[in-house]
Amino acid sequence: MLDITKMLHTVVDLELTIDDAKELLIGPATRQQTIFVQLDCQLADFAQAAGWADVLDQGTADPARAQRSYLNSLALLLLFSAKKQWTHLVVMDDEQWQRVTTAKQSTKLADLNKEYLAVKHFLNGAYYSHRQEDFRHAWHLLLKMGIVDFGYQPADLQKEYLEMLASVAKQYEED
């Protein structure tokens, strides 16, 4: 199981480190918009790098880039939850975790497309209509895509997530 609380705290701390280093002053609405736009970009990059949705150039999957974009998507989704004060929606009990991690794997193009579009649909509902349940569904679906559909191991995901954020933080701490 992922230590979601630790992952959440790490991305929030990273944001503060970057803000301090860059002396950024961004209002809360603009911050949420910026996180949401970047999340959208990272999700699209995940789909592109994973290679399932590229109808013009089949066979160009880049697994390392896909995983990095997936990790960035997790970080941005967690950061978005903090900005909306919805962190209670990302914490999962054992039953929720079990439901996500034992879901049926999607391997067909149509199923992966539907999942991806559902994540985007739920995120839009969360952003534009402030629906917390939509956010929770998007979070669970994104976790399911990575862990079940793409076979990312939770322990590896967490380790690589924390290493990725530490690497970014180090860049700003040295400046």
C-alpha cells in the first residue's frame, strides 16, 4: 500500500521550496488552474508515452517516460487535493485499496481509452463543478491504471516518486 500521506506532504513541501526559491506569489485560484493545466499535460504525456493511444505512429512506447509522467500526475493530483482542501479524498482505507488494486486489468485499446477519458471527465467535474466524489473517482481510477493496468508496483512507485521529488527539491535548495 502506498503511504499517501507521506507522498502528499512531500509534494506540498516541494511546492513551498520552489515558491521560496523563485519568490513566487500566485493567488489560490491561479495556483489551482496552473496545477490543473499541468496535470492535464502530464496525463496526456502518460497516454502518449505509454503508446496505446497513438494512432498515427504505433510502436513508439517509451515506458520510462510513461512512468515519469504517471508519477508527475500522481504528484499533481495530490497537490491539487491540498489546494482544494480535499486531502481526505486521497487517503484510502484497506477496503478502498483492495477494490482499486484487485480491479480487472484493462488491456484493450477501447478499455484504456475509456479509463483515460473517465479520469479526465471526473477531473473536469471536480474542477469546474467542485464535485468531491468526481475527484475521488479520478484518483482511484488513476491509481488503478498505474498499478493494475500498467503493473507498476506500489513500493516501487512510492520509492521513485519520493526520489523524483527529492531530486527536484535539491535543485532548488542549491540555488
